[in-house]
Amino acid sequence: MSAADLANRSCRKKEMPTNQHIQSMTTAIRPSASPPPPHRPLYALSAFGIKTCPARFDKLDIAVKTMLCRGYLTHITPGGKSGALCIRSQSQRHRNSVKMRPPETGRQGIKGEKKVMNKGEQTTSHATMADVARVAGVSLKSVSRVINKEPHVSPHLREKVEAAIRNLHYVPDTAARSLAGARSFTIGLLFDNPSPNYTMKVLSGAYRACIERQYHLRVDNLSASGDEETVESQIEAILRNSRCDGFILTPPLTDNRQVLDMLEARRVPYVRMAPMLERDRSKGVYTDDRGGAARVAELFYELGHRHIAILNGPDSHGAAHDRREGFLGRLKELAPDLVVAEALGGFEFEQGREGARQLLSATQRPTAIFATNDDSAAGAMGVCNQMGLRVPEDISVCGFDDSWVAKIVWPYLTTIHQPIEDMGYAAAELLLDRSGAADKQIERHLPYSLVMRDSVAKAP
């Protein structure tokens, strides 16, 4: 049946199109084998399940009229100087506009998606890696090496390629890159940390590194507190569904041997943040937790405090162990006979409240409390306020991490700044490193600093 007959029959019946009708219209506007005359432009129709196909304008016009006769479309309006036509649907569920645009003149393919450029030309329309190579005057392989941050690329070559990428506004096609190689261009971040601030800062740093290298970042909560079978099933599900090129492990997962063994058995690369055990087992990113805690001990001692307490973190957390050892070890050096009270703060606000209440209810109440993270420090300050104790006049409180919590409590919290976001960035950088150093044991150390605010003062 011809397109004209189809249109006439549709106008008589006034019926909504079925799949068979749509297929008939698609066939009606399909071009003949012979090429169109040069004065007759090609158009593409893409709407409501009809596949995009080039057609002569006169035949496309018949198909559009057919759809109008059926009441499927309401009107057609010109699209401006470009020659596009805008078709709007009458149906509530087809509110989007459909555009038919004649292709630009010049050297291009049948679909009219993008004109072919010569060297030195610039465009912002769907630039490809071939366009980048042509503009930069280099090979496709050279462009690929620059995009993938591979080693042994001369500064001059990198500068030329990056300049072409900027000029063309080129964005790498992750799906195409994945098909071209064995990588998915996605890395994973695994966490089981009770502090949301810590996880969000790690995520922010890792995401920044991924964006710079055109990678995606996937985040999964892996609860390692269950039995081995549960942990194994969680890891299996993540590995099966994620197709990640590697993982960043945050504490306490960094020291979970079951997690490490399973990743290594499947030859999945990983980088650990602040591991305490088997530090030579993998690449790792560190800050000096012991040194930071020792600095707090020195601060308390210098301000005359001799009744001192500590709110410890979880036993499974390597950083909590290092902070406790650093704090107690330095106080032991400064005052061998000093007795330090201890309670569990758990790296959480509520556990910090419970631990602080236990410490402040003792016969010998401390004048200074070191909370091994800011969340538990905020909980301790809340209990001090409930018990009528002024901070820092009656009791000093110091935290660790320098999270957002430190600047929303009052008085502002004195704390140790841990560069968590930078650590996340460094971990992703090590994981994505393609310098050939994958088998080398690499450590990245980032500095801490004491941030003096308002919650610590001289002993009363």
C-alpha cells in the first residue's frame, strides 16, 4: 500500500495508530535505493517508537499528514532559519516535542549528526576522539594515552591534545571506552564507618579524582560486623553487580582479612585508607594518627591538666587504636605516674554521650577529655551542658578529624585536622595510577595539624 493510500484510509477511520500502522508509516517514508537529487534535502523523523530514518521531504510530508489525520498530532510549526519542523503530540503522555531538521551542508554522513572537520577547525557538536586527533595533529593512540593518563607522554604532546580537547569541548564516551578495552571505567568505594562525615569527605575526594580522569564512582556499604558467610555474600553481590576496575577500602574494612582475601582471590585491585595491619600488603594512604593524638596529650599537659580522660573509638578500627596508643604513650612520657580514665566513645554522637556521662559521674572528675573523633566529642559537650559544666571553663574537650561538626557546636571544637578529603583523592589516584607501578608497595602520607578553637583552656 502506498503512503497516499495509507493517509486516505487513516483520514476516513480517524483511528489511533497501532504498532502495525506505525510500522507501515515507517515503511512508507523509507527512502528508495537511489540517492536523492542534490536540491532535495534529507530529513529524519524520530517519534513515538518510530525509528529514525532518512526520507525525501515529499514522502515525509505524507507520513506527517497521516499522523495528523489520525488525531495523533495536533500541529506542525516551522523551526526557524534552520528549517526544522516541530511536531507536538496531542496525547498527555507524549508531551515532548519532536524535531525534524535538514542536515547541514558540507561534508557529513547520512544522519547529519556532525560535520567532518579539517585540522584546525573547531566545533562544539559531538566531537569525537578522531576529531581531537585531527585538530591536534596526532594519532588516535596518542589521544587515548593522554585521556587515560598513561605514562611516558611528553609534556608537548599532552599540551597539544589537552588544548584540542578544550577547544572542541570533547567529552570521552565512557561506554565506548569500556567496549574498546577490558575496563569498565568505574571504581568502587566500600565503607563501614559509623561517621557519615568521614564517608562523605572520602567520597568527595575520590569523586574529584574520578572526574579528572573520566571515571565513574560507585559507593557501597559493606557491613563487616556479621558472620563470614554474610560478609562473603555481600562481597560476591558487589563484585557481580558492579564490574568495578578496583576498590577503595575505608576503615575498618581496611583491616578485614576476609575482605582482602576475597578481593585478591579475584585479582581485583584495591587501595586501603589508614590500615593498621599488614601495611605492606597493598597500596595505602595514611595520616599520622599517633602523632596527632600525641599532640593533644602535649596540649593538655602544657595547659596544666592532670585529671585527663579519653573516649576511645571502636576496637575494630585501626585508627582508633593508633590514636589511643599515641595519646596514652605521650602522656606516659610526660608524666609516668599520671592515671588516665577511659570510656568507649565509639566514633558516634550517642556513644560519646554515654561514655562522657560515665567519665563525668566518677568520683574524680576529669578536667580534660580527648574524644578520638569529633562526633563523640560533640556528644561529650552535650553531656557537659546537661550537667551544668561549662566548656572550657570547667572542662576542656578536644576532638579528632576537624569535621563539619567541629564548627556547628558551641563553643567551637578544638580538634586535630585530618585531611580526609585529600586522602580520598590520593586513594583514587593510586588506584587509577597506570604508571606500571601496580605491583609496588606504595604509601602516601598526608600531614595532620592542630586546629585551636574555643573548647580547650587552662586547667581550672
